[in-house]
Amino acid sequence: MVQGTLKNIKTKTTSKPLAPKKAAKKIIAARKNSAIATAKLKKKHAAAIAVNTEKLLSSRVGHLEVLKGSRREIAKEEAIKAAKGKNDKNKKGKK
């Protein structure tokens, strides 16, 4: 048996929608000058090791796949060459 009337329970509403926390950085940056300098050297040498390894492996396989410049620079150069090629064909056709 019910002992009394039911109480009206109000649910809490938040004023701000809760957003999930941002993920923490994977690598914590160094603060000391000496540590910053060593981190820069490590990054530079790691890149050089990767390039040298690629060159070594590709020379053993028989073809070189290491390209100079970044992907964007290479694409830009190819676009310029293609544009020049079109211009040359148009000039030859008009003569």
C-alpha cells in the first residue's frame, strides 16, 4: 500500500552542453634550452637516417624512388611543365 502522495522529482538541467575533453599531447615539448637543441638535432638526424635508408634500399633494388622536394613542390613543377607543353603546342600549330 502506498503511504502517501508521490513527490515530484525534477531532473537537473545544465546550462552549458558538456563537450568531451581534448586529448593530451602525445609528446611533451622540452623547456630547457639544451633539451630543445637536442630535440631539434634528433629530429634532423632521424629524417636523414630515413632518407639514407631509402636510398640504400632503392639502390639495391635497382630503382631510385626518393624524390627531391615535397609532394606539393613536385606537383607544382609538373603543372608548370604541363602548362609550358600546352603553350608550345599551341604556338607550333599557329605558325
